[in-house]
Amino acid sequence: MRERLQKVLSKAGYGSRRFCETMIEEGRVWVNGTPAHLGDSADPDVDLIELNGERVTGVDAPRIYIALNKPRGVLSDVDAKDPRKNVMELVPEDVHLFAVGRLDFDSEGLILLTNDGELANRLTHPRYGHEKEYEVLVTREPDESQLATWRRGVVLRDGYKTQPAVVSVLRKAEKGVWIKVILKEGKKRQIREVGALVGLPVARLIRVRLAGLQLGNLKTGEYRYLSAEEIDVLKKQGYRSKDWKPERGQNKGFKKRKQYPSKKRTGR
């Protein structure tokens, strides 16, 4: 059966439809020896679909859902040009899996690996606003002003103002203080940049929750297959969360997020 190409790729576990659309636009996808374009359709049983020169398979493969505790120094993405270790080397599956909730090279914690492209789309698309919870070690003890600024939202270097966040102190450590940060967005290296901007450099960052999925007692580098109940909960959370509220006394005066021009563009 012919379907939109991004849907076929998503079903094969190459990511959310939005991510697959990006790969098509970048010219990485070919159908029957011809570069594909956004809007093209294909039948995986009839057409030769290639991504980065390799045939796309596994469209009808059984769905796999794995929770992984990503160590520091491991890539979330598979990049043939990058020799560094990636998360796919930590699990035994041979099928292509997509990392939901990618973490940067120096961060650690919960990642969901799956070939369920529809679920990946629902958990990663900004319109669904799913929570992501982190435990963050900052090198200085935060004062109330710094925490309040982080909670309200911070203008990043590119001019984007972050959405309000839940931020609270967890415990003191030998080399700093652990804080809890809960976000409903996920710009690249956002927590590290915000920490630097408010005067709280980040020494360590661990994701402990992704939507309703908990890291639990998984040790660094360990993985486990999700239970049927956990999969069902995640699928039900594929719609916009309406019950997210800041903890009492933490986020007063919420405002709609604003987009500010970056300093480089000021005066144009």
C-alpha cells in the first residue's frame, strides 16, 4: 500500500514524521534510484526506498520499546561519520531504533529507544508539551533570585525565551548542589545554557523522567524492555497534557513565552 514517504520511514523506526520530513528535505532519501521530495508516496513492498544509501527495511517489524540509562560520553544519534560510541551499541536489537528524548554527549539518564514512529512523534512534537524531569548538579549554591529567574524563563543567546519551568533545590553535594528541573520543551543544551546565564554552571545532568516513563533503578549503561502497562500509559499521553501545574509557591506570575530578537539582529 502506498503511503506518504515520511510515514513509511516513521513506521520503520527512523524517527518521528517531522524528523523524517527533515531527512527527505536534506536529500538523504531516495526512491527507486531517484531523490525523494516532501509529499512523495511509496509502497515498501514494491519500491526500493533508501536512506543514506542503505535500503529501508523493518516497516512491519514488531514494535520494540526500551528504556536506557545513557552514560556520559555516549552519542544519542547514530552517525556513520562519528566513530564515538552511540546508544544503539548498548542494546542487543538489530532493527533500527529511534532515540526519543535525545541527550547531548555529556549528559546522562533516561532515553527511550523504539521503532514506533507514531509514538516517537507524539512524545517529541512540541505541541504535546510533555514533561521531562532532570536532576542537575550545579557548582554553586543557588539563591532565590537565581531560581526565580530560571522558573520565569530566560532569554537564550539566540534570542529565544524559555518557557516557565519547575526548579527546586534537592540536596547539597560535595562539589555543589543538586536541583530538580522540569521542562515542557527541549532546546539543545538548554539547561546548560540557562545555568550558565543565571550564574549556576552545570557540572552534571541526569534525566530521570520522560512523560510518564521513569528511570527508576536502572544503573548507568543498563536497559530494560517496557511493560505492556508502561507502553499503554505512554500512548495515552500522546495528547496534550492539561494537568501540568507548577509546585506551590515556585512559579508565580506565569506569562506567555515571548520571542526576543537576538543581540546580533538588533538595530536592523
